Amino acid sequence: MPDDDLPTLSNNLYFKYLIAKYQPRRTQSNETLNNIEKPLKVLLIDDQANKGWEKVLHWICKHKILKNTTYDCTITPILSTEEVTDTVINEDWDLIFLDLRIPTENDGKALLKKIKKLRPDHQVIIFTASNKAWNHKELYNLGADGYFIKEHPEQANSDYSKENYKNLLDTIKSCLDNGKKLKWFWQHIAKVNPISGNPTTIIAEDGFPNSADKIATRLKERLRMFYGLLKRAHQQTQFDKDNFYYSDIELAFMTLWSCFNEIQQNYYTKTGSNSTLKWVLKGHNNIIFIKNNEHCIKYDSRLPEKYRVVTHFKEGGDRDIGAQIAFLILKHPSLTNRGNSLLCNLYQLKEKRNKLYLTHGDDTPSNTFYQDEIKGSPKITETECKHLFKIVYFVLTGDIVT
């Protein structure tokens, strides 16, 4: 920190000791992580917050984390845990620093568990003087996203302090990156409420039956499973991907795609069997559809974007779930021209999903066919998960999100 900031901390014995011990060897670094392009909202839950840590964290966030120094970091300290619940629920925090040892009936572990239950999208860094390995394991199991050890003055040394500080910067950056990506998903999942009687249920005003409670419950569970797998994907090692032939991002994608099965069960009924099988829209027995010559959804990239997807539904039967979801999108009363992007993405995601090894595999006789197929299988990205989520979200709520 700059010399003119040090006097504000020197009235505290902890910082007074460190300043006296290390000031002659302090070095000034102009390095910044260039991470965040907006003001930061940080919550500091620590009974020692007003003894210097609030000032230190504010300086670090403002000068080492924010990309544009015209932005600022607002750090809200909480010295008592009584107000934690309302503060956590009602505010969108970019980061929460939580002290492990808080002298109240709600210690750091209990608070961590409570915070993560209320808002699993909040990124929490444990801020503590404890370096016990078993604490690390337990806290990560309770949902901690990062861990920073405050040094005891007698244990501090120049090299260790620098590495510990660098680790803090890396932890903050990682948590902010993960939080930025995951928060969008959780905030929209929390808005999905596909329960019986929901007025936004697709084509409800046509007399179409609303979601049954059992299906609604399964949908909400699958959306939470999707979020959990997506969160885990940010922590998956390359070793696991290379050696155990799976990707958490692909598992998340497939879990989200499985929401279509629940939606299909709610909106369609089957008649006939095998060659005579037909899918009938519930409440509209005269609407039966089949794909045309090649595709129920035909995509042509040569056309202008608003005309790229052409749909053809004829009398007959089709088990293509992609076509059934496309039909629901087309029938939705709130669909506008913007909805064509949903159909374009649905078609492209369906094509990619059908080529995933997790979906169909390969019967090629080879000692290494599994490894070869995994390597040749298309890779799912988080952007594609986002496109798929927007489709599911539209079918369940009728809203198009950006």
C-alpha cells in the first residue's frame, strides 16, 4: 500500500508490528489483474473488520482487481451476525469475506452453511487466521469458494507474505470470474416457477393444461442439478477430463436437455405404437405433427437470420423431441421475431447433442474406440449451455432473456 495510507493502519497493534518489521523491504507493484469492469460490492463479516482489514481489502480491490480505477469498491462490514440473513438475501454481492472465528452463537461454519443455503450464487472466501488442514476440507465441503489465511505477526516473513498475498489476489479473481458466470444462471433459475396454475405456462390461454406438481418438482430439481454440475465444471481438473473421459460441462448440458423430457410429458400424449405412434398435443386432439422429408426443423444458414429456420408439421407421428419443443415455441402467444434465434439455437444444439459420445457412443470394434470417440466428440461450451437454458426458460416462463 502507498506510504500515505499506512498511518491509518498504524494505530492497530497487528499492523503496527508488520509495518515496523517489513517497511524497509517493502516493494511497490503496479501489477493489476484487470479483471472487473464495474463497481464492486463486497461484504466483510468479521468482528475485526474495523481494525484495518476493511481498509486493506478496499485498497486491494480498488487498485489490484478493478480494471478501471474510476470505479470503486464498496465494502460493507458486519461486526454482528444478527443482520446477516437479510443482508445476504436482499443484496447481490460480488464477493463475501467471512471470518471463521466470530465470537457469537453463529460461528463462521454455521454462517457459511446458512449463506450458501440462502444464496448459492454468492462467492464466499473464508478469511481466517486458522491454517488447520481439516478446517480447509470441512469448509470446502460446506460450500466455501476460497480460503485466505491471515498471518500471525510472529509467523510472517517476507517471501511467505508475498506468496500469500498473491494467492489472495488469485483467489479473488477466480471467485469473481466464477461468480460472474454462475450468478446469471442462478438468478434466472430462481425465477422459474412451473407450478400448477402458473399463468405464464405456455399457450395456457388456449386451454392448454398447466404443469402438474410432480413434473414441476422434477423440473426444479433438474435445474438445480444443472447448476450444480455447471458450478463443478469450473473446478474440474484437466486430469479428470483426460483420464476418466467425462466433462462436467457436458453432463450439465445433458441434464439441462433432459428438462425437455419433463416438458414433453406435460404437453404431449402418445397414441398408437411403433409404426403407428403419434404425438398429440394435449387439449388439441386435432393437432398431430410429423417431420417433413428430412427435418421437422429445417435450418439454412444462407438465408437472412430471421428466415433461417423453416418448420413443417404435417399429420402423422414423430418422436423427435427437438421438433416437439420447436412446435411449442412456435405456438407460444408471446413469440416475436426474436424467437427465431431460439429456434436456430435449438436446431444447432440438437445437432451437436446428437453427436456427443455421451448420447449415442459408437459400436466401432477397437481397443481404443472409446478414447478415440471422446477425442473426436464435439465439445460443449458454457455459451452453448446458456443458449440451451434460454430455450428452456422461454418454454417455462414465456420470457426471452438476454
